Amino acid sequence: MGCRGSCNPLLGLVLLVALATSGVSRAQTPPAAALQSPSQSMQGLPPMPPSAPPQPSLNMPPRGNNVAPAPPAAGPMSLTAPPQHQAQHTMPALRTGEVALLLSARFRNNMPVTGGLVWRIYPDKPDQGGVYRLIKEDRTASPSFALPAGGYVVHVSLGLASSIRTVQLRGDAVREVFDIPAGALRLEGRVGDTRIAPGHISFEIYKGSQFDQGEKRPIATNIMTGEMVLVPEGTYFIVSKYGDGNAVVRSDIRVQAGKLTDVTVTHRAAVIMLKLVSRKGGEALANTEWVVASPAGDVIAETKGAFPRVILAEGEYRVIARNDNKSYPQDIKVITGVDGEVEVLAK
């Protein structure tokens, strides 16, 4: 297995604000609404624009490089639900024919969501052109709206998770509480017991299992070590890429609502520095082109320079150095965690 997961409770309401930024700010992905779009229940509703990420406010203990994750057998820890929470609303000023709509959101364990939400309100019927036009948008935790009596579609998003509901406004104020069916992922990579430094590893998140049939597109890309991504509960697979070579690991995970799941992806790889020298221990020759290939001849990496560094998965390779119109091949073996230098003799 390439992935070891441990799950810890979300550490306070303030965490939810930061979660909304992690996947959305770096993801080359459809907007959050695409995961549970109003158009699934109402034909013709326009796509939602992506949420602008709020500024994170994180209150979490530092996580050192040598902190080992809890064993997978422990499983996700349940959140302890706080006392029943009633969102605080400011009643809007109403004109004749208007009704107050009071909104709030919570996790499924009644834990209130206090930041990172984007609320959008549409009419429940299209205009004469067949378009559902945005009426109101708000980014506070518990917004209050004054709306003419009638039917509306309310959509709320938090990170990549969203919820939608139709409401009818008649005489008295209407209070609606939305359940956000979401959990969070926090990712890191290791080689053995050594944590891979941020900037050397990146992650992509896909919906479903890696073994599902059909073409898949990532819902979040360029996720860095330690970042957290809020996603709807469900099954996902992570693609972890260490460096620019062939050190790639795929891992299936399960995200549960109200849980923060730490995922540690273990790579079997090493960092190799290449040198072309005229004699053992000699100076590296400049203007050298390099090709790293598998035993079958498949090109893994191409680079140029006197001291290029490549990250390779454990295994055997053929390195070919080209300099001054001559080629110098050499077979090498890469062992997990054994970073080193390979000298290729120019003779």
C-alpha cells in the first residue's frame, strides 16, 4: 500500500474557514457547484462562479516532521457535537410584501459552520429568456435576506462541498439550516521515515476509486504538503507525484462527513545527482545532455547540465550522457531512500 491514513477530529470551528481555501485556491477544477449543481434538479440554472477563498484562520498544534500518524486501524474519530446551536441573525428591514429569510449551515453532527460559506439565491422559475438569474449573494455565516414573497432556490458552498434547497416565502420569517455533507483531507508524502519537503511533491484528487472504469478528471490539483481540502463525503483517490520523474503513487481513500483525514503517501524513491567526468572523482563536464531510461528503453527523464538532479522510483535504469557528440551509457540501480551521486565516465 502506498497510503497510510489517520483521521483526527476537526479542531474547532475556525478550521472550517481555512478548509475552504485549500482545494479551491490551487485547484484547476470546475466550481464547487459542479459537485452538486442546481442544474441537476432544475434544468437551465446557470453554472455557479467559483468561490473566492476567504483568508484562513488556523488554530492547530504544530505538526513536526517526525510525528507518526495514528495506525489506520484506529479509524476516523467522531466529533463530539456541541450544545444545540441557534445561529444569531439580524432581522432585515422589511418593506411591504417582503419576507425575511434567515440562513445558517452546520455539519451533520450539529456543529455550526462559522466561516468560508458562499450563499447564492435564485428564483425557482426562469425569466422570459429561460435563464435563472442570481438575485442575492452573501459570504457571511448566518445571512438574513429581505425578499418578495415567492419561491426561491438557495445554494450554499463550502470549499468543494455544496448543498441546495428550494424555499417558499409567504407570511412569516423562514429559517433554514443547511447540512454540509463534507470532510477534509490533509496530505503529506514520505520516503521511509523522512518527510518529503514541500515543493518537491504535489497531489491531485479524483472522485471515485482508481479502479473505476472510464476517464477521470481531477477535482483538485497542485495540492501541496500540509494543505487541507474540504470535499463532499465519499470515495476518492489521490495521485501523488514526487519530483518530475516516475515517482508516482495512487491511493484510494474514504472521506467521512465531519472528519479530518490525514493521508501519508509513502514513496519508494531516491534523489540522484548525475555527473559526467573524465576520471573518477574528477570535475563534472559542462554542457552535458542526459537521458534516463527504463531497461525496456522507455524514457523516464531528460535533462541538461553538469550536476542535474533527478528523482526516480526504486529500480534499475540506463543513464545516457551525451557530450561533444559522444554518448556514454551506464546502468544504475536506485534504492529507496538512498540519495546519492552517480558518476559516468567519459570514455
